[in-house]
Amino acid sequence: MSEAAELKQRHKNGKTQPMTNDIMDDDNKLPKDPEFSMKDLRAVIPKELFQRSYTKSFGWLLHDIILVVIMYYIGWNYLNKDYIPFVTLRAASWLLWWYVQGAFLTGIWVIAHECGHHGFTPSKLVNNIVGFICHTMLLVPYFSWQYTHWQHHSKTNNLELDTVHQPRMHKAASSSADVEPRNRGAIDRLWRIFKLSVLGWPLYLLIDATGPPKHDELSWVNHFNPYANYFPQWMVNLVLLSDVGLIAWIWCLYRIYKIIGLVNIIFYYFIPYLIVNHWLVTITFLQHTDWDIDRYRPCEWTWLRGAFGTIDRDYGVFLNYAHHHIQDSHVVHHLFSSMPHYNAIKATKYLKESEIFGKYYMESNETWYGALWTIVGQGRWTKKDENTIIIKK
């Protein structure tokens, strides 16, 4: 009998359901020493879903590029006073255009992110070339962020070593303290959401905002300094290459500005760029923040606890499609980071329906904007014990 079959025999109590409630039962949280391994997890996913296809991957990249070009064609030729003479209607059309174009450009960002995980093709060289070009054109330092993102995946929910959206244990409220429920006002929530979605990404790149606690006492830890303590010595040339790529692309943008003018650069590039930043920060924040998801000190943390300590969210048909399902297949992405996006959403179904692993899978039925509003307005990091914190209302 195989290891997976033995596990199945030990779990004859019927098919479990993925956790969808606001508050998790501790029985559905992964123990520190579970009775299964990564080998068992891989066994429930069909082998073909781990395969990376040049045809499919480049097909999706071409798909995204075509959509972006079509949107630029529509904006340049039709969103003007000759075709839309009414100012109000023209303004509404631009808002819709920015929303759609920002979503499609986020799709390209996701594919570049997939290249960083080497989930695009079997070739690391091809992955790095494609990822470098696509991320550079979205002002992302490809190799620098690839490295810090690897650190995030290897230390997810580790209170000392995770690299994104890190709470501070010493600032968490005591579970035994009599603390009044938090209920921030609308203006306060909107300001915090603005800081998160508009300023969060550049501040993370520039000053490592919300990075690991050990960086608090280091001098200017950022993604552009090849000698920052963030990076090992072997990363120096790759960080420099990322910087050179960004400088070259900024020079290209300057040349384009000289041709089409400042207003057009803002309308056609900068505003969609801000929307891409909004989506990548919002999606990442909500993938790793939800009620009663534990974050651990190193003594209680394990890689599997971190990987299962993420949550899938449904952003609606259009955004799920445009973003290549990065938000509703994120648990699988953390478990199998080199799996291509077009297979991750299929693998999620097998994980959810697994009699062994389904109970540890988390998804939320709450809207993304409702979750963001509530977490920002009512969430408070609280000590569950000396080694664990959770966010609670």
C-alpha cells in the first residue's frame, strides 16, 4: 500500500470541506507535525498539472499583449472629444479604460512573477529573459524582487523571516487584555487603504516597508542597492542588472514623453501602472491576511504551516480571468510554486476535494473589497500565545 493510500485509510471519516467560515476551528489548522508530507500532497494532484508548456505559456503572454495593444488602440483613437463629445461620458470612459487596462497589465505582471518562480517554461534562461523584460516595463526590479519573493515563499507566516506584510509581535495586543473592539471611521479606512494600495509597493521597494523585523535596525534596506544586507554576495550583479534595466526603461519612457507629451504618458502609462500596483499589493495583502490565520515565531513555524496559512479569494469572473487566477489559486501556488497558472486553478479543485488535505485548505466567500474594508477597519493583531499571533476583530 502506498504512503498516500495509507493516509487515506487513516482518514476514513468522510470527505472534509474546505474552510470558508470567518473564524477557523483549531481542528482545521495544520498541526506542527502533520501525518503527511509533500510527497503525499503531490500524489493528489495529477502529474500532468506540474508540466510547463512553451506553447501554452507563450500563448497566454501573447494573449495579454494583444489585449493591452487593443486597449491602447481604443484609448488613442476613440477616447477623445471627436468620438465622445460629452465630457462626463468621456471621463467615465477613461475610468473604465484605466480599470480594464490595469487589469490586463496586471496579467502580464503575474506572468513575469511566474517566470520568477520558473513556472513559465522548463528553461530558466527563457523564464528570466521574459520575466526581466515584462517586469522591467512595469518598473519592477526583476532579479532583486525575485530573490526577496523567494524568501517570502520559503518563510511564509514566519514572524521573524517572512518578507512581506509583517506584523510586529511586540505591538500585538494581549489576548488577556480587555481591549475595546476596533472600528475605524470611513476616512481613516480610506486613508489606510490608499497608503496600502498606492504607496505600499514603492515604499516596499525603496525602504522595505512591512519587511521582516530584523531589517528595522539595518541601514536603508531596499531592492536597488546591490550591497544592501538583504542580498547575498552572489546577487550583486543581478541587482545591478535589474537597476540597469529600469534605468534603460525610464529613458525609453522619457523619449516617449518627448513625442506624446506629459498628459498622455500619465493617461496611458502612469495611471495604469498605479492600478497594477494597487492590485498586486491588495491581492498579496488579502492572500495572507484573514481572521484567525496564525503567524508563528520560528519555534512553532513550519514551511507547510506557512503554505497552508494562505487564503484563496474570488474576485469575480473578469478579474480572475485577467489576473490569471492568482487570487483564487494562491494556496496551490504556495504549495507548488513552479506550477503554471493555467494548471494551478485545476489543481486547486483536487486540493479542495481531497479527503486528507481539504480540511486545511482555506477560501473566503467574502468580496475582496468587503474583506479589505473590514480588515483595515476592524482588524487588530493579537497574541494567541507567546509564539503565535492572529488578526481579530
